[in-house]
Amino acid sequence: MSSMSRSQDARSPGVVIQYEVPRTRPDWTLPEEPVPESQPHDQTLDLLKAILLAWVARTGASAQVARNLAVRWEPSQPNIGVDPDLSVIDPRTPEGDELESLCTWKPGHTAPRLAIEVVSSKPRKDYETIVDRFAAAAVEELWLFDPQLAGATRLGGPDRLQLWRRQDDRFVRIYAGEGPFFSPALAAWVFAVNEGQRLRIADDREGTAWWMTREEAERTAKEAAVLAKDAERVAKEAALARVRELEEELSKRGG
């Protein structure tokens, strides 16, 4: 069995609680029917997925991004698992975008490098034990985003943002609070924006270099091209005006 360590964040000194997490439990059985998602929950995840897909394309990373993908780690109990709201799998599986479920005992299937869970205003998932499942699944990094502060009160919560990381055989809470926090999995900073209702990613802690979706990047490039063209036109008009002024001065001197 894997062990898990939990601690309070840096806002105040605290104690570390460590206990064993089972590899499987009966209540971890994946539902046969999809769990309904609210519109804000869906929009938050659509934006994050678009940002991460653009990151994969921009960096050429050998990774894939998935929504609600079943992650399973016990071949004798394939219906036991966790289905992250969003996951980054690196390296990419042999099935690629045709992947139906991630089974970590299969060749080419590794536990997600990053999993993201968004707590809805009326949580249907058991967020008291969700971290235990990700610990058992050997996920490298987990983000818990609770925009409505509707999640578990465990460990002094609810907290808008939590960051969990695997450290050897432990799963440790690195951060809990309003953010931003640094994600080692992405080497980037994570922010709760729009009054804490959406997640965005940036290269810097100041939030001046935001990661964009493909559509945002294309729109920004078009706007920059228009601005550059306008600046070129203004500069050209100014140069022509200056030429006319010089011609007039020369004409007056010649006269």
C-alpha cells in the first residue's frame, strides 16, 4: 500500500497527518452513467482543456489531455478507479486520442502527470476521499479547484485552491489558499481569476505572461498585426509630412 502525508499550508504552522491508503475500496467503483455537470463547471474545464491543448501544440510535448477519462490501476478490479475532470498524460499513450480508459498496468499507460478536479456548487463526488483515490492511482500532481468554496471542510477547508504532489511514496499537500501557486508539473503559475470563478495559467507569478488557447493566440496575433500595420501607416504619413515640410523650406530658401 502507498502512504500519504497531509499538512496545512504555509499560512500557519501545523501538524502532518500520515496514514496508509488502500489500493482499492468498494466505494471507488466508477459510475456506469456520466455524472451531470453544471454550466460553470463545464465552462471552467473547457477553458482549461483548450489552454492545455495549446500548450501541448506550442511546446511539442509528447502528452495528451483528456476530460473525464477513467483511470484504473488494479487489473483484478478494473471497475475501481477515478475519473479526473481533466488530466494530462505524459508520455502519450499508444492509443492517443482513441484512448477509452487509462489502465496503468498496460504497456504505454502511465498514471497522469497532472489531474485537475473542479468542485461544483453541489458536489456529487466524495471530496472527503477524492485525494485518497489520486494517491492510490499514483498521480504525480493534483489540483483541486473549489470556486464556490462548497467542498470538504477536511484539513480546515474549504480552500479555493489546493496543490498535491507525489513525493516518493507519499502524497503531500503543498499549497492550500487563494493562490497563485507554482505547478512543478507544468513549470507555471496557477491563478483563480474572474473573482475566483475560473482558472488560468501563466509563466510568471505576476500574471503578465498568460497561457492562451489557440483561438486567443490567433486573435492576439491578428490584433498585433493590425496595430503594427496602423503604426507603419502613421509612421509613413509622418515621414511624408516631414518630406513636404523640407521641400517647402527648400522652396522658400530658393525663392
